[in-house]
Amino acid sequence: MNGSALYVGRVGHQRHRPRVHRLDYRVFSLLLDLDELPDLSRRLRLFAHNGRGLFSFLDRDHGPGDGSPLAPHVRKLLGQAGVKDADGPIRLLCYPRVLGFVFNPLSVYYCHRPDGALRALVYEVNNTFGERHTYVIPVVEDGPRIRQTARKAFYVSPFLPMDCTYEFRVRTPGERLSLAIHETHAGEPMLDAWFTGERRPLTDAALLRAALSIPLLTLKVLAGIHWEALKLWRKGVPLFSHDPTPEPGVSLVTPDPRGMNP
């Protein structure tokens, strides 16, 4: 399935250790084809690219953070990871700015070959300290469901240790989309996080319905993070110190053959 879209669904976390804790929120995300951004900004009254609107997308909220176009940045990362044939569409799953505000804990670039086959996934992680880290992982075998692994290299939450492993479980965007992260520590399950959504056309009417049914998305995301952190602290979950952010803020991951599609 091609092109930009709106996905309405739910984000959830299930913590397994040392205290059980679960959260579940209704949210929506945009899947934006980077080549379509100028046209979307002209076509939609409620969406602006590098401008102001009820919903907006700013290049400086992603990638190097300097406002430069994102597609060349992503292709440069793919080249550094040895991916030479991802010259097709790049589609970014992220939260939009709402009334000028945004926070994206995780954004995902789906990087395709010209024939439409998925060639790599780029996971862009932000924490509440204003730091960013990117995991670049080639796709071993394209298909509707993809599984990838990476060693954790970036401090995200004070309630999670650094010496963890991520297993990404991805259902590629179609009528439905899902993204799950299974985090383990010392071989034991630590945390499961996921987003599932149903596709909607990216129109002004769909954006307005999303704004009315899930108002103040950015505030909801940030308030949820801090509210859940307070509940974890009250449950006595231990804190881990903030390690320095690694340089250059990019992990080029060699695919694990065991991470091929099930």
C-alpha cells in the first residue's frame, strides 16, 4: 500500500520486572512519504510542512535537527550501513506537531527499493532530556512481518538499565500497522511496548476527526510519560543513572539471520 496516511490506534506498555505495570492509551500517528510533503502542505488546510497549522511537520524535529531535508540524511545513514539499493520511497511514521508542539519517543523510517520492496528500517529514538539516537537496520527478507534485534545504546528511561537488547517486531503499513518492541535484560523479559493502528486517508476531514476524538495529542503523550513514571516510582521500581549519550548517536546494526521474518 502506497502513500501517506493517518493511523488511529493504541499505544501500550507492559513491564514485567521488577514490578508489573501496564499502560494503554488511544493515539494517532502520521505515515508521511517524504517526497509527498510539499504536496501535502499545499493540498491540506489543516497540515503544514515547515510551517504553522493545526497539524504540522517540521524537518528540524527529526534527523540531524537542523531543518535540512530528511531524505538525503536517511540515505546517507543507509549508505553507512551498507544499504545501496534503497532508492525508492522513504515513509516516516511519527506524531505530528499539534498546535506547534510535539514529542516523538520513537519515529520509524520505512526505506524501500524502487520496486517497493522494504530494504531497511531506521528507528529514531528521543528521550525527555532532548537527546536523540538512531538505529539503522537492513531488512534481511521483505514481507508483511519483520523481526529485527539491536543492542540498546541510548538512555531512554530512568527505570530501565542500559545493558538490554531490543527485539523489533514490525507489521509493515497496510490497512493495519503494528510496531512492537520486546526489551530483555540478562535474557529475561523486561518490557514490551507496542503501537497498533488502522489506516485512514490523510485528508482534512480525517485530521479534524482525529483532533476531536484524541485532543491535545502532544500533551497526552508527555503527561502520560510523567504520570506513568510517578506510578513506577511509587511502586518502588529502582532508578538507573543517565549515562552519557554515545557519539555520533547512530547504531549501524548488522542484521541477525535469526531475526528474519517468521
